[in-house]
Amino acid sequence: MFTGIIETLGTVKKVITIGTNKTFWIASDITNELKVDQSLAHNGVCLTVEKIENGLYCVTAIEETLNKTNLGSWQENDLVNLERCMLMNGRLDGHIVQGHVDATATCIDKKTLAGSWEFVFEFDKKFAHLIIEKGSVTVNGTSLTCFNVTDNNFTVAIIPYTFEHTNIKTVEAGSIVNIEFDMIGKYISRISAVKKDA
């Protein structure tokens, strides 16, 4: 379980394709604090640390993950948002994030304002019931508040700290990002659907 508060950035150093899977070797300033079998969110995708060698660690994404996220397009030197799983003895600064990406979205607009940025993301209409005005959403694992929500897009505002300390700074119009909708909304939607069919 995660909070959507990005801890640090990692850099993809090597991509190895084995069958339908891809293994990524990543460098980060928390590598020496990691351990094998640890869960770590990468652009919002929960992956397991498999090896740690020479200041790098590796994780593997299977075909299902590659098909539903932006991990399949990762290349050497790409920046990745990283977050270790949350501790249960502290404040929840973002919102409850599972690390189970629901879909990808496409950036359709980026505006640079006087001291902040606004990004508009377009997603598949079938997810429209999972997002609300002023609700929470994760973009590449970053907990954000959405506004100007329609049935297939939403806008987020980015403060300078978030812009500097996450890979949102690399997102441009046309970029593909991972999104995870609020878990509470998903449960409510499921309960309502089951009651309706009963």
C-alpha cells in the first residue's frame, strides 16, 4: 500500500526483454536502503525488488503489466517516480494507493502558469464513473487532486515542489502516463453495481 507521495526519482539503466517480460535495472539514491522481495512503486506500479548489485536494483514487469501501463515504453535514462510502501505508524499525506494501475492516460494539454503548471489528461470513457471533481487520482504514482472533470478527461495543477521532484516535468502533450483511480470510489461503484443486479 502506498500514499502517492513520491519519495525520489530513479533512472532506468538497462532494459532486458525475456520472453514477454521486461526486466529493468534502475539506479536511485535509495538503492542501498532496499532489500530483495521489497515492494516499490514505479510510476505508480507496484513491483518487487529482485536483485541489488553495484548500486542498481532490478524489477520485472510481466506482459499483463506491460499491456496496461506505460512500462513497456521505458528506455534507458528515463526518469521513474519511486515510492516505498507506507509505514502504518505515520501520517497519510496523500491518499490510499494500491500500486495497481487502472489504465493509461494521454496528456492532451500542458500550460505553464505564473509559478505552477496545469496538465490535462484524456482517458477511456469506461472509467468515467471512477473519477469525481476535486477527487484524488494518481498520475505516474503521484497523488493529485483533479478538477474540470468530464467523462473522458481531467485537469491537475502542479506546484513547483512536485514539478521539480517527480517526473511530471518530463510530461508533454502526447505523453502516456499511468493512472490509478481512488480505491474508495472503486468499491462504492462495485457495491452499487452488485446491488443493482441483485
